[in-house]
Amino acid sequence: MLRQRGVGERSPVRIPLDHIEKRAQERPPGYKQMLYSLGTVDDEGGYLELDDEVFRGLVKRFKSRLGGMIASEENVSIRKSICAACADPETGKALWDPDAWLGAGGCRKCRCSVAKLYWWRSKCPIGRWS
């Protein structure tokens, strides 16, 4: 079930279940069970949905283990605003689709999900941010 987003409301962070399975092999015992206890699996069964604040807490908890690979909160906010305002230079059509990735949001140009905004080494494929 997708929830409606109000003005200023944050979208849930959606993590593909197959990604969790792969990462669990590199993480401490109980990692996968901990994630599942903090979120909900979507109706289609392909994603774990985590509240944005819960995701940020996990990032802080695992940041040292990730080698600081998570973008700062300020950078994520800047990237989100750039993506939300982005339009195709040829057609003028908005490239950010808030309904993509089952409501988490994504780019029509590169097909990335909102999760890409959180990784500090990510770059916009059309050069809007890095």
C-alpha cells in the first residue's frame, strides 16, 4: 500500500529485498532480522520500506562500517531539491517522477531511485549534481 505524501512529509526509503540479502552476507549476524524489524515489506513483496528517520539512524549506526559512504544530510537535501526541479532541456518535461519506485521517487532519465541521493559518490548522469 502506498501512502499519500503531504506537504513537507518525507517519503519512506525503499530497499530492494535482494539487495538486503546480498548485503547481509557482509554485515554482522542479525543484520537482516534487525532491518526487517524496523520496517515493513511492501504489498508487492519486493522492497523493505523504512521511515526516513529510521534510515538515517541506521546510516549513523553503520556509517563507520560503510567508510563514510553516506552523503551528509545537507547534501541529500540539496540533491533532492535539484532533482525535484530538474527538467529535460529538449522537452521541458519534469525528469523527477515522485511516483517512480513505488512512490519513493526516481529519475526518468537514468531510472535511479531516491536511494542514489544518499550515497556520497553518486553523480547525476546528466551533470546536475555530484
